[in-house]
Amino acid sequence: MSLSSQDISKVANLSRLAIDDNLANDYAKDIGKILSMMDILAQVDTTDVKPLTNVHDGVQVLRPDVVDLNGLAVNRELNQAIAPAVQDGLYLVPQVIE
């Protein structure tokens, strides 16, 4: 697949970019080279190749998903003592949507 400088200028116009004709020619050549490489890669037989899920051999060890307060209990009254407005154990905030 090859691109012309008119194709590049059209895409640039749709993208609201200002590109002069010389630059459009250079872009058309460069993008043409990239598309040629993609055509070559598309011809490679990958039937026995497994998808790559991670480039690293290691596996990330995750911690268990359990609640651990280390013996500390949450003291709601103490935390809400500095709040500007509280009602029934909930923080009250100003209305932002009418």
C-alpha cells in the first residue's frame, strides 16, 4: 500500500494540522516504508507461536486479599470530630449539582 502526498494532506486537514507539500511528501514516503514493513511481517507464519503475555520470566507475587487492621479499630467518632459537618455517622458535603 502506498500513500500519496495528497492522502497525507487530506489526513492533516481532517486533523486540523498545517503541513506543507514538502513535508507531506516526506511523510508519505516514511509511512509507505512502515506499511511495506507491516506487509512483510503479515506474511510471517505464526501458527505455532504462542501469544506473549509478559516479557519477563518472573511472576508478580500478590499479597492475600484479606482485611488486616493489625489490631487497630477504626474510631469513627474521632475521625469525624474534625469534619465540618456530620450527620448520622456520614460526612456532609456541599451540593454541587442542582
